[in-house]
Amino acid sequence: MNASNTDFVLAVENLTVSFDGFKAVDDLNLYVDEGEIRVIIGPNGAGKTTVLDLICGRTRSTQGSIRFRNRELTKMTESDIVKSGVGRKFQTPSVYTELTVYENLEISYPKGRNVFGSLFFRRDETIVRKCEEVAEMILLKDQLYDSAGLLSHGQKQWLEIGMLLIQDPELLMLDEPVAGMSVTERHETAKLLRRISENRSVIVIEHDMQFVAEIADKVTVLHQGKILTEGPIDTVKNDPKVVEVYLGH
Amino acid sequence: MKSSGFWGSLFSRHDTLSFVVLALILLVVLPLSLDIFRLSLMGKYMTYAFVALGLALCWGYGGVLSLGQGVFFGLGGYMLAMFLKLESSDPESTAIQTTPGIPDFMDWNQITELPWFWEPFYSFPFTLAAVLVVPTAFAYLIGVAMFKRRVSGVYFAIITQAIAAILTILIIGQQGYTGGVNGITDLRTLLGWNIRSDFARYVFYFVCVGLLLLCIVISQFVSRSKLGRILVAMRGAEDRVRFSGYDVANFKTFVFCLGAAFSAIGGAMFTLQVGFMSPSFIGIVPSIEMVIFCAVGGRLSIYGSVYGALLVSWARTAFSESFPELWLFAMGALFIAVVLAFPDGLAGLYNQYGRRHVERQLDKWLLTLKSSTRTASVKGVAHERQ
Amino acid sequence: MFSDYSTSELMSIFAMQGFAGLTLFSVFVLMALGLAIIFGQMGVINMAHGEFMILGAYITYLTSNIFSQWLPGLYGSYFFVAMIFAFIAAGLLGMLVEWLIIRHLYHRPLDTLLATWGVSLILQQTYRSVFGAREVGVSMPDWMMGSYPLTDLVEVPINGIFVMCLAIGTTCVIAALMYRSRWGIQVRAVVQNRTMAGAVGINTQKVDRMTFGLGCGIAGIAGSAFTMIGSIGPTSGQLYIVDTFLVVVFGGAASLLGTVASAFTISQAQSTMEFFLSGSMAKVLTLLFVVGVLMIRPQGLFTLKVRR
């Protein structure tokens, strides 16, 4: 294992995880640059979501290393990983349906994150303004004081992205952010992602190739827990191996 | 009452109304309408309200169902009972024992020396501290051990139930040290003051109301804080909270400890008002009954859970006085009905049907209040001019 | 504490206590099998499981009374008839409870706990009204009395052996049913993905009802067996419910093998300790041990690591 420092935001090396002998991720190496939008594609069961789970600490690796700005993540708790600057959106939109959009954003604001901090947390001008700002960015300004349970599927996806934005992470990981969205919503989301990635790196899992082409700097194709190929979208799209296992003829 | 400042940050307008109504009922209506026997019975029911209140936070807000709240109720009660027992077991009044100066049940069990863990309970300040600290610390240990290992939901419920079973068996089995199945009985005085007199009963009743209202204020503070919203968020989407940078286990532990502390206060007040404490308030059956108090009142409602505890306990007494064999049927049906038909309990029914009406009435009332003060002040100004 | 006994005495103590443990084990297994199906497979917390067991026990008590009154000649075989009745009665009651209550609560496991607790209270009071508050005992058929001398010091009671055989037999039948029959596949399919199972044409409602009924039916058999080793009262079932849940959880809720193994561990630990300590301390230590293990390994002993 090479533990030397790198310039990459995220350096995943020799990462393996096995579930009772089945290797969902197998000796994976992945490097993500500053300000890059990386899209991971691959057939179902390729291990895409598992890779994100491993990075954010939801699943523990069997071996290998994950370094974020040269800090080893594999031994850290989930909340510490988040605090070090990694944000993650889940595949199915996961928002707090019993709270308002504003409260959803406020909870995600990185202040008062421990028990007593949150008990004596006071709302102030900066937080309110920040929440409004993010709400505007994710097109939910008019719904700010509505219950999040009333939002449409696409709006929930945006809200969850907004909840991550307010944390201002350096690495943002999105699992199928446009699933269940209309064509217009997809375009809006692509624009949003472009804007967000100006000052952070983003990893996206996506199936919609058009959307991938719209946002990706670089595409990684996973197959059976291993990297099949990696590169710009046009190269990847025409790779015969990728066509074989994923895109189809 | 204006909803501003410190009060306004803790109580919404409707919360204020609920609080005032409850306080009026407990402080004025009940003491004026009930004789001391019934009133002190009410005081006893109120001690269950502490547990139900803790469960509303723990289960309703945090989604953590504990079936072992009796453990904390009992521990709180036992801590105080040990102090009171030592006070009634002075060498003079226990002179007929083989070993005078130790509690009677120890003497019956051929124990000749006070066990070491009883010694500190000669001190009243220590006892008061222990009533709160011991159950809370125990809850903290359980909470940390379980929540850090991500034990939750059903598994947490079953394990807390097992802990309740363990403690009961332990207390019953070690009767020389604990008083066994009878518990610690025959408690007479508190700091030389007869706890069985009518006057004492009145005092305890009002102390109990005061403590309950204090616990409600604390609950309001917690539920209206960001922590309260995090608990609600956690109940629905635990992973999202975790990956927003919160250590979920700590929040669950906190609310579990708070519930334990409330229960312990309830337990201690129980010992004072009823005059004994026994394992029958710790085990599986009482613990799960306390959950039904909370469920009947409304698991999401601070005030609902209090009313639930008072009403169900009162119904139990009423039923078992007149139709003892029907009580279990009624109780069983209550469990089923609450779960199937009214999952949000009485508070849910109220919110659905009564609340709108009350809010409207409150609007009207506040409006007239405002306009009448305005006219009054205008009149005042006019008067000055004349 | 061992120093007072000679080695051979110790050996026979362990053997005797081990056998006493095996009887306890048999009851645990029969109780826990039903619960493992209901809780492990369906995710329903049936707090009334003990009362279903006691129903089986009361049915056995009634059958034995009927036989001794009307068919004294056939008294030796009443137990088998009683067992079948117990299975059917508990199973039918289980299906009724599923239809009335449980089916509305499949997505709210904690609420099934409260509702079935209500069911257990109602059943307890029913038993008390019908059979009285006092415990009743069942007289065993002649062939089940007496004991079988293994060595000079060790004797094993025949009713114990019988209950044990019953437990093993039932386990085998259930295992075959769950893992070999078409119905077993359907149950497991419904458990893993209710919507999908419905979509591929499995009648999930029927499967649910049958599964719950089967679990309760086995509890009925457990009750039958229970009469052979102890007397029964309206609240006897409640004494066992926490132990049974711990057995199931300890073994890893969805694993039949785990259930049997954990029933074995817990019953052996308890009965062996019972000889050296007081009964209550043995129980406390056993429960503490189980709770301790569950804190370290919350998923139970026998569970696969699955990909989320």
C-alpha cells in the first residue's frame, strides 16, 4: 500500500470489500481531482453504490485505503467523515418529511452538531440568510416554509442536494441525482451541478447517458467491482468493452 | 400572555394554553374537588405521568421505544426508599431485632451488618443526588452500549425488557439486601417528619405537581430546540442525519437518559406518597403499561402523555374497584384500539377535531383582549387631557 | 465451589443438570420455533406467544380430562390427540388474530408489540375466567412416568426424553417445510420483498395468515409438551416470553439453526448454573450473558453479512 501524499482530493487505493466471500468491490483504484465532476457508470450490481458507501463510512472496507486530502477515511466514524468535508446524497431521496424545507436546511447547517450544541442552538441572521440563499439555488424559495413531505420527487432530490450544499463539502457524492426527474428538471439539475462544482469535487453515479455527457469531466466504468475503463465520455462511450457489458449494441 | 422572549421561545401560543389548563387542573381544580385520599391517589398517578412524559420524548420524538422504563422508575424509588428505611430503622425502634439498627427485612434474613452499598444512604443530600444520578447513569451505560452498536427499534425494545426482567429477578432473589418481593416497606418519616399525615400528603401532592410542571418545561425546551427537530428527523431518516455530520447514538442516548431521569423523579415521588417501593413497579408488566399510558395520551404529545397517564391509571382504579375481572379485558382492548384506530392517541383526536375550534376561540379572545386594552389606554389618555 | 465434590460426582451432576437443561431446551425450542417463524420471518413481535402456548396446554388439560372420563382405556394415547387439537386450536386462534389485528400492522413492528400485548392480556383474563386462577396439572399417561437409569448415579426421566424427541421432530418438520417445500419458498419470498412477491403472483395475504397460524400452532404444541413437565396457570405464558424472545434474537432472528443453537446454549447455561447458585442468580447471570452478547453482536449469532 502506497501511503505517500498525493495532490488528488480523493485517492482510493486497492480498495476491496467482500460480503461472505462475494467481492462487491475488488482491488479498486480511483483518483479524483480538484474541481472535477467524475461520473461512475456501470451495470446494476457493479458496485457503484458500494463504493460511495465505503467512502462515506457506511460500509467498512475489507482492505485498501481511502484518502481524502491525504487523511485516511477507512477508520473514521461517519460523522467525522462528514465533518472532514465529504457529503453524500442517497439513491432514493432522503429528506425529513416531517419538517419544513427551511428546517431541513437548518439541520444540515454545520453548527450545533453535538448534543448540547444543538440543545442551546439559536437561530441567527447568518443561518437564515444562508438557508434562503441555498433554497433559491435549488429552486425551492417559494416552498421554504412548506413541509418537505409535500414536495415532488424531483424537488426532494434538489432539497437533498441543497442540504449537502449548505454543509459546503469539498467532496460531494451524488447517487443517481436525476432519477425520477422530468427532462426540464434534468437540465436544471445539470446546470445546478455545474455551478456547485466550481469550488468542489463531485462524484456522481448515473445511468442517464445524456445527463452524463452533459456534466462529466471524466467517466469511470465499473463492472463486477472492478474498473473496466476510465476516461472522457466520448472515449468511454465507444469502448467495445463498455458497449458489451453496459451500453448494449 | 405574550408569545415573546424566553417563554415564547419555549411555548407556542397553544402550548401556553395547554400548560395553563393543565396547571389549573392540577393545582386548583383537583385539590378543591377531591378529598385527601383521592387527591393523594391522583398524586400517585401523577408519578406515572413523569414516565409517560419521558416516553413521549424518547419514543414519540426520538423513535426509541424502551420497554424498561420501570427500571428507572424503580431505581429512583428504591434510592429514596433506602434512605427512608434507614431513618425508620434506628436502634431504638428496632431494639427487638437480633441486630438492632438495620432494616427489619435484613434481620429476618440473618444479615447482621448493614451492606456497604446501604451506608451512603444515611445521607439525605447523597440520596437526593443518587435518585437522579444512579438511574440516569445506568441509562447512559445502556444507551452508549446499545446505540453505539446501532441496536435500535425492536431489538432495543426487547433488550430493555430483558433488563427490566433481570433487575426484578435480582431484587426478588437478593431479599436480604433488597427486601425481596415485598420491597422496602413501612416507611414512616422523612427527616423526622411524618410522611403519612394528611398535611404531608398535601405537601407531597403539590411538590409532585411542581416537579411535573418543571419536567414539562424542560420537555418543551428540548422539543422546541434544534435537538428536538434532529430527533424528529432521525426518526424518519436516520442515515440522512448521520451523514449530515451528527453522531446519532449521542442524541438517542441523551433523550433516553432524559426519559430515565424523569422516570426516576416519578419513582422517588411514588415512594414518598405511597410509602413503599417494590419490584412490582419495575418489571416487564409495569414497564409496558407505562408505554400504554403514553400511547393513549398520544406518543407525540407532551401534554397528551400526562393526561394519558392520569386517565388510564384513574380508569384502572375505577374499573378494578367495581369490576376487577373486566379490567384486563379493558386494558387489552385499549392496547389494541390505540394501535389500530388512534395511533396518535387522545392528542391526535384533539388535534384533528378540537384544536381548530380552540385556536379560533383563542384568536377571538386575544383580539378582544388587545382591543379592550387599547380602548382602555385611549380612554386613559383622553382622561389625562381633560 | 467445585471442591466439595469428587470428580465422578461432578460428572454425574453435570450429566443430570445437562439433562434437566435438555428438557428446558426442548420447551425453549418449541416456543422459539414458532416465534422464530413469526418474528424472524414475518417481523411481527408477538407478545401473546406465551398465551398461545398456554392455550395448547389448556387444550391438553381438557383432552386428558375427557379421556379419563369417557375413554379411560385409551388414556395412554390421549397425548397425541391432545397435541393435534392444541396445534389446530392455537393455529386457528393465531389466524384469527392475524386477520383482526396483525395484517394492519406489517409496516409498524413496534406497534405489533403493543397490540399483541393487548391480545395477551385479554387471553390471560379469558383463561382466568374459564379455568380459574389456580394452576392446573395434567396427569401423565403411565408409559411416560418413571425414569431410565443411564448409570448408577444418572437417571433420565422418560417424560423428558419424550419432550425432547418431540422438539427434535418438530424442528425437522419445520425445517423441511421452510427450506424444501414450495410454501416455504413463498414465505421466504414474501418476507424478503412483499411487493415483489405479490407482483409475481404469490397471495401474500394468505401466506401471511398461514405463516402466523403455523407459528401459533407450534406454540400450541409447545404448550402440550409443557404440561408434561410442569403445571399451568393463566399467566404461565408470560413467564417465558422474554426468555423466548432472547432465544430468538440471540440466535439471529431469521435462522432456524441459530434458534436451536441458542436455545441449547441458554438452557444449558441456566440449568448448569442453577445447581451451584440459587435459581434466580442463575437466571440473572444467563440473561446478563445474553444481553451482553447481544450488545457486542446485535445481529445475533447466526446471521449472514449482507450487502445493503
